[in-house]
Amino acid sequence: MNYKIKEEYSTKTTKKIKSSYHTILSQIGEDPKREGLVKTPERAAKAMQFLTQGYNQDPVEIMRSAIFVEDYNEMVLVKNIEVYSMCEHHMLPFFGKAHVAYIPQGKIVGLSKIPRIVDVFARRLQVQERLTQEILHCVNDALNPMGVAVVIEAAHMCMMMRGVQKQNSTTTSSAFVGTFEQAETRAEFLNLISSNLR
């Protein structure tokens, strides 16, 4: 196989995080020098930087880089956006799907920008409730639409692997602003995200 994934990391930051993971391995009773773990601290350091890269990205700028004037005032929905984030309480993953809709008011955004801002906010230490609100406010602030709706459905490893250990539980969070606060518009949105339109 002749391929390479290009990822860039701060050498200084990687070195510091690597040292911390080396200490953690020792503290839990492992031998950081054994064959299977020799490169683990560096791998983990790079993984942590990747999983938290959202701190170094500006979601509003991402949105504003592809805003277009358009006379369209019906619902725009991007659904089933994969979400991978880290719970800030236990630093364990949670993952699932986000559904984001807005009703334009003279401006639309390139569709790829919505999943991108979902990723920016998800690539930070998070709680699902705040993640939902941050996505909503970003879309609302960048576009000034008639309304925005966000629903996230996720499974949390902090509930599945430890604590209550409920493997089949999922959490749904929602946030609505503007026209989506009206029952009819909200019902249309909820119906669309639950349908299997192709």
C-alpha cells in the first residue's frame, strides 16, 4: 500500500501530551516500554489533538465563506450528519447524527458548510446540550434566517461503558429559534428528519 494521510501537529504540544500519556500508562499499572505500548503515547497525543481541533477553527468564518444571495424562503434541511465528539465529564466519546434546518431570509449557505460547522463544534470537549445550541446559534448568527432547528441523537460511551452501563440508551437534544418555534413548522421539520425520502 502506497498511501499516506497528511496530518500536521504541533511538535511542542505533541511532546507535552505524549509525556502525560506516558505517565498515565505507568499510573494504571502498565509498562510504557513494552512493545505494544512504545508508540502509544505519541499516537494518543496526536489523536487527542485531532479530536479537539475545533478549538482552532472559527465556525462563523466557515459559514461566511460560502453565503449567497438567493430568493428562496422554504426549509433547507441537512440531515443524518455524522457526529463524533468527546464528553467533557469523562473524556469518553459520544456519537450519533445531527439534523440541521433553516428557513432562508434572502441568504443561503453552501450545503457542505453545515456539516463542517457541526464538526468544528463536535471536535471540542462537549456536552450534547451545548453542542446543539452552539450549532443553532452559529447558523442563526451567520445567516440571520427566519428560523433554525437542530436535533442531535447520540449514544454516550460514558453511559454505556461505565456508570449505569446502559448499552441501548440514546439521547436526543433539540433547539429551535424563529419560525421553528411555531408548532406547524416544527412538525414539518420533525416529520422530514424521521422520513426516508430519497
